[in-house]
Amino acid sequence: MSDPTTIRRLYGRRSGHKLRQGQAALIEDLLPRLSVPAGALSAAGLFGEDRPLEFEIGFGSGEHLAGQAKARPDHGFIGCEPFLNGVVGALTHIAADDLANIRVHMGDALDVLERLPDAALERAYLLHPDPWPKARHAKRRMINHGPLDLIAAKLKPGGEFRLGTDDPTYCRWSMMIMNQRRDFEWLAQSAADFLTRPADWPETRYEAKARRKGHEVWYFRYRRV
């Protein structure tokens, strides 16, 4: 297995605009209660009982994470995002919908993935990741064999990995890298399958912005084999 720890700079900036008072309160009060703890992780340890787990890498402002958690309250969701304002967005959704089945990590998703048992996840999501468009930065993309080895190890056989992007370079790169894998089966049967967002794939703010700009969006679904 490739070592996913060799490249850890898989995301850009960590903070943006200054937080408002209510947003700062979410960081001070709610985030500590929902933060992924240190040490080895399990569904029972995170949620008090054994339940199916789902994992989102870089959840942006949390629309997709909250939407999936609301749709499946019997599942446990782990969301990782290094960007402070994105974490605030997710906490806002969690508080508004009173979601008890989400745990949040403000930082590197790979650090959390490593601490989960193998074959622990029903689904993993990577939606609109930083494309690192310059060729010299390609090694920083999350779609590389090191991170994918780790994602594959943590997904159950038959589990699903979902990737969304509106970046043509990242789309081509992802297809090339995923085609080299023998542990993932692409579920698309026709072009419509990756040009149309599935009904159980909540739209993110970033995706909506991309569509307003006239960007095409691609939706990839892979089964762990």
C-alpha cells in the first residue's frame, strides 16, 4: 500500500472572513461536543452504538453532509474540513436541523481515516476537491493512489465511493487514476449516469455556484470490490 502520509498538503487556505458572534459561539460551544476524539475510532465510540458509518472528505459548507445525515438518521456521519468557515457552515446546518448523527473534524481527513477500523465505512464522499490545477501540484490531489489506498481499506466490500467535480482537468485526472485501480468498480452504465446528479446526492453550494457559471458537473460512483 502507498503511504498516504507522504503528502499531507491536500487542501488550501484554512480561514476566510471574520466570524460573526453567533458563528463564533458555534465554534466555542457546539464544535467541542461534536469533534472527533483522539485515538482509535469506532461507531460505538462516536455515537454510543454500532451503526453504519459514512465519511465526507472536505465537506465545504456542509450542505451535502447535513442532507445525507438528515436522510439517514440511523447512520453515523463523519465530516472533515480544514477550512474554518466551512466548519461553521456545517455546524449551522447541524444546529438548525438538530442533527445528532454527525461528528466533525476540523483538519486533515486522512488523519481520521487512519484511525478507523478497516472495512468500517458504508460510503465515502469527495465532492469538488481542490483541483490543484498546476501539473507540479498533481501529487497534492486527493485522487492519488496513496489516499485511495486508505479509502479503499476503510470501505466495506460493496461500499460506495462518490466523487464530484466541475473541473475538467480533475475529471480527466480522476478517470485516469481510478481506471488504474482494481479495487473500485465504476458504476456508470451510460454517460447520463455521471452527468446527472443522483436523487440521493444533495446539491452543495459549490456545485450550485459552478452551474451558475455554466460549468458542467460530473458525478462518479464507485463500488469497493
